[in-house]
Amino acid sequence: MQIISNLLITKTSYNIPNEFYDLIIKKLLDSNIQSNQHSWINCMKQIITILFLREPIQISANDLIMKFLHSLADQIQWPLYNIDYQSKLNDTSWKIIFIRMLALINTLLTQRIQKHECNNLSSIKKIHKQKNTFITNDDDDNETNNENSFISSSSSAAAAASPITSTVSRQLFDNEDEDTIDSPEDHLTFIQPQQSDLSHLENELLQLNSFFYSIEKWIETFIYEDHSLYDENLVLTSILTCTRMMYVSTILCSKYVDRIFELSKICTYSSVRSALIVSLGDLLLRHPNILEPFTPQFYAQIHDKDLNVGETALCTIAILILREMIKVRGYISEIALCLFHSHTPISSIAQHFFDELSLRQRGMALFNVLPDIISRLSMNNICTLDLFHQIISYLFSFIKNDRHCEILVKRLCRQFKQASGDDRKRANIAFCLSKLNIKTLASYRILKENFPHIMEKNEQNEDDYDKEEHLAWKKYLMPVLNDIERRLKPTELNSSKSLSSSTTPKRKVSRLS
């Protein structure tokens, strides 16, 4: 099956006799229940892939698979009416066929979704090609305007082509708004994907007394059971079938999303929790507005008690961000916490993620999230002081642009003032400033302008400054400033001091709450 699938993908002219499909399906239907369940399901998936790649002439792929599905259902007398399904699940033969039937439904829905979205992509490419032809044939007098229009339409078409090809708008610095940063309260902002119109398939799932409807009604009961009492394969197949139905239907997604996130945390079987993470990644793209409130739970899976589950969660989230399927906001500090994880695969994924992020948008992708990471990691009980120092030292090694350094100094100074009374956070910010490679006079001036000057003893008037802020400045930032002054050239330092004393009047600093 795998070899034939590969042949069909690489050689478009390769044909398969219709009898081949009937033969394989008959063998699958007649397969002994004692045969390996995993092998049976893999073979079933391959034949369905082949069917959708090369649909038979006499019958459509969907109709043939539905016929296959009803044959399996007949073997277990599905749907059950007024019968306790728990007693049926004690019958090994019944349970094995039932799992096969659920796996077949999952695969069928997956293939139908993929085919529909591929058709949508082809249509978009066709429209794009027509626009391209129109532009190249236009008058020479409008060549410049048409070229701009083409760029705009190309960008729109590319963004709409697939839910996984949307791109993040590049953020650029502006002299008038150089320290603007998106609100941390935004947490994770999802890029709205182009929603495929799957209403026809959703109607099939929700149609009363239909085959799919009977499965959904069974899932509605089973999903709230104590799954530790059931076979792991049954739980895994049932829940994944549920998430596939949720992908198709907004109604079903809203109906089960609470329970699915709960199961991703409490389910006894680690294989189920791990598979759910990948499914939730798909659902995030399909139904971003429904899943956005569950962002904290999604990131929390990185710290699952099972290291393999945590690794899967971290890898899934990293891929979503690096492929620009979701924007980098909010809980990215959860990934930063994994940089020096004791489990090497997890720390390797986290380090690779930040290495890649530092290359995106000329370093802006990483630069924009650093203040939020610092703020969140400075909260009590998030991480130890030693771990904080390790993480910051690693992340700040990517800040090589002098302009980025200057703006980061300004933002850190702002956070320092806002952390009034929080000694730990102020100490952390001072450490961050000490790790920045401050080598420009502009960065030095920003530091000096944001805090009261430490003057000679005979000139100092404590009443001119807020006492708490003045003491915090002396305790945390004076060592940093002294270190920077040692690095700067004496001539630059003297010019900065003379400029500051001649242009900046002495003023009283208000206490910040």
C-alpha cells in the first residue's frame, strides 16, 4: 500500500484497476480479529489515500468508503438502540471491529477535508494566474500602478491559499514611536486563516438519524466517562475521531472544547494526551476564536508530567509559531523555561526555536517578546534566580543591533520604575541591563536620563528625589552604570556628562505606585 501510494504521487499517469480496490477492501473486511490492529488500521489508511488520489471510474471514493464503513457497521449491528454499550465493549471481537470503524471514520473525514482544501487552493491559484495574466497585458502607461496592484493581490492570494501559509506582518521601528510594544494582555493573537467552506460535510455530521450522527451521539456519552476503565486503543481512537468531527463543525467544536482540554490534562493514557496536542494544533488553525480562551492550557501541556508528552507539546507550539500560523505573544515565556530543561530533547527544541526566531524579521520577532519574557519570568515562583540568569544570558546573546539595544534599555528602565517595591523584579531588570552589550553613547544617555543622578556628596539633596526610587537606583543600577562607564571611551563619557548638565534641568521625581 505504501509503495503504491508513493507511485501515484510521483507518476500521474499510473493507473490502478478498479478490481484492486474491491480486493483490498474485501481482505480488510474478512481480516481475522486476531490480526494486528495497528497494521490493519495502517493498511486501511493507505487504501483510502490511494482511493482519493485515483478515484475509480464506476464509483466515487467517498461512496466506496461509505460502503466499506456500512459493512463494518453491519458486523457489530451498529447503531445500537436501547443496548448498554459498556456490555458490548466487554466483547473483544465487537470492540476490535468498533475501533476499526472509528478509525475508518477519522480517516475518511481527514481525506475529505484535505481534498476540499486542495480544491480551494487550486481555485485560488487559478485566480492568481488570471490576475497575473491581466496585469502583464495591461497598457505600458500604467505599468507602475499595475505592478503595485499585482504585489498587493499576490499577497492576499498567498494569505488565503491555506490556513498554514499566512504570514506575520513585519514590524518596523519608527522614530516617532520607537518604544511602542503590543499589549501583554493580548497573550496569544491568532492569525485568522482562510476558513474552508465545509458546511456540506458539517451538515452530514449533524443530520438527524444519519450514520455520522449516531457516532456523534455515542461520543457525546463516552467522552465524559472515566477512561481509565477502558482499553487505551478505544479511548485514543474515539477521542481523535471526536476532534476530527470538531475540526469540521464549529458547533461540535464549541460543544466539546472544554472537555477536550480537560482530557489533555487528566487523561490516564499519555498516548492520548500526546495525540490530543497535535489535534488541538489543527483546531487552533481551524477555529481560532473558539480555542483562543484556552491558550494557557495549551501552553501548560509543555510541562506535562510525561516528558514525551511535554516534548510533543513544545514541538507542536514551536512549529505553529515558526511557520507563522500563530503570532508570538504572551506565553512564550513557557518555551523560555525549557531552554535548560534536564530532558535534553526538550532543551534542544527550545534552543533551536529561539535560534530560528532570532533570524526572523531581522531579529524583530525575538526582540519584541523579550520585555514580556522578562516580566513573566520575574514573577514569584516561576523560576529560580539561577535559571533566570541562564535564560536571560542566552537570549540576550542574540541582541547585537545597537538600535535594538537602545530601545530595550528604554523599555527596561520603564519596567524598573513600574516595579516599585518589588525588589526581585528590580534586581532581575538590573541583571538584564548588565547583560546587554551597551556600547553606544545613546544607550548610556537613556539610562542617565531615566533616573536621578548620583551627585557628589556636597551637592546631593535627597529631598529632590523620591527616596525609595533613589535607594533602588543606588542599589541595583549604579553597579551597572559603573560597568558601562568603564566600557565607554572617556571622551564620549565627558561629552555626555557636559551635555546632560547643560540641557537637563534638575527636577523632582514623582513616586510611582
